[in-house]
Amino acid sequence: MSGSATMFLLRRPSRQAIERFLEESRHLPLSYPNARLAETAHLGYDLDETVVPLGHGEETYQRARTALAAWTHFGFEWVEIWPRTPSLEPGTVVAVLIRHLGFWSLNGCRVLYGLGDRERGCRFGFAYGTLSNHAERGEEVFEVFQSPETGEVAYRIRAVSRPRAILARAGYPVARVLQARFRRDSGEAMRRAVNAPVPCAR
């Protein structure tokens, strides 16, 4: 397997195959010229942003921050993050395993920078960028924030992307549907995590 080739597979890869992919991804470059691509719109890239209300109050915000730090926004059946709970430190490499229509793909990403402060403030999140073995080219921001005025808590995804791999370019309309589905399911995963009952202490 070439270190810069996206892995498209007819069946779910083994744990060993995923770990090999991760190891090979660690030294790959980003698949686009400059980091912080998601901070502005760029010609030739699709820009998508979704904001999902999660509730109100400091407790909700703290739960949202904890959920995001645990990568709970990837907590649904057709997309997996590897390793299971990666560090948010810049430079951390992750593999995104996606089940498409009848096949699977493995895609490499690198955490690039953080947003806000996990311990204080009203904004917390991070951005990752695609590596040269990802089907897409671009950057994605995942963030939770609390309005100082209203106390409302929300989850935001902002993505700037365009297809890189041949299959992604050929299936561009399908890729756009999957991207929209990811944003919707990610928002629902965060809602579930924030609103899950707190276990009673014994």
C-alpha cells in the first residue's frame, strides 16, 4: 500500500490494518498547502457550517466540553475514529474509518490547533486537517461554546473541503450527501452525550 493512497476496501479492515495505516500516516504531509484553511472561505473549496443547540447553563457546557474532548462527536455506527480516544494535542494523527455504500475507506487526519480553553472560558474545540492519504482535501473545526449573554450552549462544525481521490471526485454528489449526514449525526451524538442521565452515586 502506498503511504499517500487512500484505502478503499470491500470489507471492514482488521485492527492490525488500521494500526499499520495510522503508523504510515504519522509522517505524511497535509493534502493542502496551509493550515487554518477552515478560518476563511477559499475558492474551489466547499464551505459547510452547522450549529447544533445543546441546551443552557454551565453544567451543560461542561458536559459538552467533556464529550468533545472524548471525541463523542464521532459516536455513531458508520464512522469510527482511531485510536478510540485520541489526544487533542496538535500533531496527533488519527484515522477516520468510514462505511460507505457497500465499501469502507480509511482516511488520515492530523490535529492542527486548539480553540479556547478546556478548563475555563466559554469556547473549546480543535481543528484537524486531511493528510495526503485522505479521500478529501481540507480542514474541519469542532467546537462547543456558551453564549455569555443567554447561557445557550451549542456545538459547531465548520468544514472546508474538496475531493482529492479519484473515487471521491467521481462520486462528488454522494460525497456531499455523506458530509451532510456526518454533520447531522455528529450533532445528534453530541446531543445524546450532553443529555444522557447522570448515574446516581451509590
